[in-house]
Amino acid sequence: MQYAITSKGDAKSEAIKARMKQYLQEFDLVYDETTPEIVISVGGDGTFLEAFHRYKHRLKETAFIGIHTGHLGFYADWLPDEVEKLIIAIAKKPFEIVEYPLLDIKIHPEEDEDYQQFLALNEASIKSAEGTVVMDVLIKGAHFERFRGDGLCISTPSGSTAYNKALGGAIIHPSLNALQLTEMASINNRVFRTIGSPLILPNHHVCELKPLYHDRSFLITIDHETTTYDHIKSIECRVSDEKIRFARFRAFPFWKRVHDSFISDERG
Ligand code: NAP
């Protein structure tokens, strides 16, 4: 079996990477950064996002594993002192696969039929460096509201514990094929009105965002990468047909991860 390891690059992560490479070689696993069947990310959830984007072109052939060298993470849910146990599990056991939904984003420029397509593991967020974001929000082709505010965030279920949570969004279990739209400081008064609540859409509902002023530029962040776009006609978001696959060697329920990350990681 071929595998690759991506590391945060700090001394601790690099040491774990070196140790794992040495052990996995002894179990006849082949290190291959081009066509790995297993990708092990060593660092944090941020490092995991980078690993996902590096290998997102071969999601069907790749299973991901995350080791956290800081505190416990959502994607990086193995701890450094569990590395030996993990290596033996990778080498010996056929592993179970758990799939999580992803977000599909299409950015349509003005006066052009071509669009740019992206995949997000956590979310896409839209902001502006030129003041208030003004956008029509359409759901399944029907006008829903005219949003005015700092921006909008569209997240996946596994991304719901990240930026979405800080924006007051709900935490969604990743077994649900859904996306969530959250507002950033919407303007709400007698003149301007938005729903003011996060919206959770099922996988057959497309959410379209149409800027009112086409001369504005927008800062669109897909997971950890921000790009400035000018002359956008619309941004189309839907639950992707693709999924990320995790190699699972032990039970670690999502709600336990939520509890340990946000409530307390002490037992009892
Ligand atoms: P960063 O600003 O260096 O780190 C953002 C934090 O979000 C890190 O603590 C990271 O965990 C954590 N995180 C990432 N994915 C998560 C998830 N699915 N559930 C819970 N926590 C998660 O940025 P980065 O490392 O490049 O990561 C980009 C992500 O940052 C974005 O996708 C966005 O979700 C998040 N973000 C959050 C806020 C906010 O909460 N106010 C604002 C902007 C962006 P690790 O420490 O394990 O890497």
C-alpha cells in the first residue's frame, strides 16, 4: 500500500513524520507523495485542510488520517502518544472508511459562460474590502432575501465546528448531507431585513449569491485560502457529489470530539 505524510513543518510534527516513515517502511508500506492510498496529516486541523487540498483531485482513491501535535482536533484526532498503535493498525488491519460531505462552489464571472469551481472541506466565506456586502440570496432559484452586512459563510457539516460556530451557526453531524449559511453582522432595521438565523439546506437545494453591485471586489475564502474577485455575477453553493474519506481504526464519535474540544477533555 502507498502512503504519504504531510507535516505542519515544526520540529515535533517532523519528528513524528520521520518516525512513522521508518516504522511503516518496516511493514512494507511504500512512501509515495504522488498517488498515495493513505494520506497522514501531522499537525492540526489547519495542516489537515492543506493535506485535503493537496490531494483533493484523487478523493476516491485516498483515505485520510490526522495526527494532532497540539491539542485535539476535529480532523486531526490521533494524539502523538497513540502513533505506535496507529502504525500497527494501518499495517495490520483492513480499515473502515467514514465519509463526510463537502461543499461545491462555483464562481460565475460577469459576461462569461465559464466559471471557476472549488471544493471546500470547512467552508467558503464571502467578504468585501470595500464596505458592506450586498447580495441577493436565492434558494433553489427563488429569491429569499437581500443580504446587507459584513459577509456570508457557507459551511459543510464538519466545518460547522470552525468559522461557522464562531458566527453562531449550529453544529451539524457530518452524517447529514447538508450545507449551512450563516450571516456576518447583517444590517437589520425597518428598511433592511434578513432572516437573521443560520439556514441549513439539504443536498438538493442550491444556494445562489448574486452581488448587487458588479463593480465591487469580494474576498472569497475557501477553507484557508483567500482570493480577491472582481466582476462576479453569482456564487453557486451546493453539497458536492464528492466526499472526503477517512480511514477509521477506532470509534471516536463526533459528539465526543465536540465535547472534548469545547466542553472539557477530562474524563469523568
Ligand atoms: P487559523 O486562523 O490559523 O486557525 C483557525 C482555527 O480553526 C485553528 O484553531 C484550527 O485548528 C481550527 N479549525 C480548523 N478547522 C476546524 C474544524 N473543522 N473544526 C474546529 N476547528 C477547526 O486558520 P487555518 O489553520 O488556516 O484554518 C482555516 C480555518 O480557520 C477556516 O476554514 C475557518 O473555519 C477557520 N476560521 C475560524 C475563525 C473563527 O473561529 N473566528 C475565523 C476565521 C477562520 P488547529 O489549531 O487544529 O489547526
